[in-house]
Amino acid sequence: MAAIVIDGKAIAQKLKEDIKAKAIKLEERANRKACLAVVLVGNDSASEVYVKNKIAACSECNIKSLEFKLPESTTEGELLTLIEKLNNDSNTDGILVQLPLPKYLSENTIIQAISYKKDVDGLTVVNAGKLSIGQDCLAPCTPSGCIELIKSTGQTIEGKHAVVIGRSNLMGKPIAQMLLSNNATVTICHSRTKNLELFTQSADILIAAIGQKEFIKGHQIKKGAIVIDVGINRHDGKLYGDVEFKSASQVAGYITPVPGGVGPMTIAMLISNTLTAANMSLENINSEGK
């Protein structure tokens, strides 16, 4: 029996409708819209498309967006000055610096300069630390979207064996923390893992985030497993995931497609984080005014 395909587009759309309703209520309370500042350095064509989609999602959800398009020649000092200005702007709730940055800029230096209260990508050390010890925080968008996709199946995470392939700070590590917080038993596999199939074939939940086209095949997957494919691999003008969809869909119970699975959820969770940051800011203002 073929797997049920998890429709990330539909789930993201429903989430954005809910965000819009909450954003309208926030505007009524705060007398302003929640606001996301998006910073793009250089002329990377893929990044320009991503920024365009994020700004469109803001508009769809009643959230204001500010776009800062900086030339390739922008210095690290100039970029840090802009971030500091946005950190201090009480009308800006979220700051997103589109990655990758030009190679001469230090991504870590730039990201860590963002106030953790406005870090809607969830990449600062403060938010990573809060996530690791189970405190409320602005969590990374793609892992957050993956958790929502898993929950959309109606299957419980608690008590399940979840295997994460990939250990990046952006995806592998935070999704492992989130699965632990949902009481899964978690195994992290990576490029040095031996006998990978021993782990993938025992996974009730399999997260593939390694950046290799169709690396995971159907015979490596446990029958009935939930398979979340985070990979985005471009080849001959087409997009492929890290999972070979054709064979995997004949074994898995649930599976995300590429495209149309995790991607739409990443943007939806970014907008959700912006709204969360705006609500936190409003609560702080109200508490200080008492």
C-alpha cells in the first residue's frame, strides 16, 4: 500500500490563515502591525527568490515587511550597523539575514549580532541554548515545520524511535532537540555513521537532512514509518529530495514530497516566529508600563 503523502502546501496555508487572524488581533491591540525586516546582501538569484516568497507571505498574513537589499560590496561593519539599528527599533519585531552571505562576511558574527528576541531564524546562541534546555524560544523554522508535519499525520511522537540523518546547527541538532522534547527516543546519524541501514530500518520517524540527491532508498526504510525529507537538491533543472520518493513511498506510512513538503512550512514558521516575537515585545511594553 502506497504511503500517504503529507501535503506541506495545504498545511502551511492553514497555518498562515491562523497566523493572519492572530496578526489582525495584535494590530488592534498594538495599533501597529507585526514587522519583519529582511536583509539581503548581494545578488544571489536563489536568495532573491526566497526573499520574495517570504515578503509575499508577510503580506498574506497581515504582517509588515521591510526589505533591505545591500550591494555585494557591503562591509561587515556596515551590515552590523544596520542590524544594531534594527535591534533598537521598537517597531521591528523580527530580523532575518538571508543566507548564504557573500564569503567575505562572517555568517556567525552577523547572526550572533541579532538580538535573540528578534532572531526569527532561531540561530543565535541564546535561542539554541534555550531550545536545548527546553525553555520557550524562537526555534529554527525548518525543524519547527517538520514537527508540525509529523503531528499532522495524527500519529504520536512520544515513545517512537526517531532517526535524524544530518547534524547541522540549522537542521539536524535542533530537530533532534525538538523530538526529544516530544518524548521520542532519538538517534542522530551522519557521514561517519557505520551501518546506516541498521538505524534507518528501525526508525518510526525518519528525518533526512543530508543534502544528497535520493540518498535514502525504499529498502532502507521501516514499513509504515513517517518519512520527512528535508533535502533540496537541484539537478538538470529539477528538485530532488534526500529520499528516493518512488521506492520510499511504497514502504513508508507517511512521506513528504519534494517540492511541496517541508519548504512551504519553513516560510510559514518564519511568519509564526515573527508574530511570536511581536507578541513578546507587546507583553514587555505592557509590563513595563504597569
